[in-house]
Amino acid sequence: MKLTKAQFCKYVNTYEEMLKESYKATSSLGIVQWVPDKWINNYYNMLSDMCELYEDKTVGTILDWFCFETDFGANEEMNKIYEEGRAWPWRIESPEILYDYIMKEG
């Protein structure tokens, strides 16, 4: 991980805001794709590279999971990680918790 916790959280939150604004714009304009999506995707790729996370070719990285599968931790059905020997799952509800999990399980 090349980022501090503060940097990681800032950049993940920035990415989430970028996606929300992109969705609003494309919905308002009634279009599927627009030029800023390319820049937003490049931003995400840079963020992901800076995290240096293990990537499973079928499911991606834990950052991919957090952003896309859990909707940045908001989806309570998807934001849990079960570990053997742990009485309760990790509930990854925020970038801060995700960072802590990555650093602990890394």
C-alpha cells in the first residue's frame, strides 16, 4: 500500500463522488457514455495501482469488491467478510474500515 489511511479514504471518497456525478449527468442527459467516464476510469485504475492489492482474475481486488459489489459499503447484504475462526464477520462499511482490514489482513 503506497497510501496513508487519510490519503486512501480521501481518494476512495473522491472516486465515489465522481461516479455519483457521472451517473447524475448521464441520467439527466439520457446518454450511456460520455467522455469524463474515461477519465474517471483512469482515476480508479491509478488508485487501484497505488493500493498494490492482490488481484484475483475472476473477482478483482478487495477495492473492486468494495466499490462495485458493496456500493462503497452501503449494501448491507454484500459488505461482510467472513473469516475462519472469527465469531462475527468484518462489516466493511467505509473506506476507513476497508483500509484497516487491508492493513491487518494484507
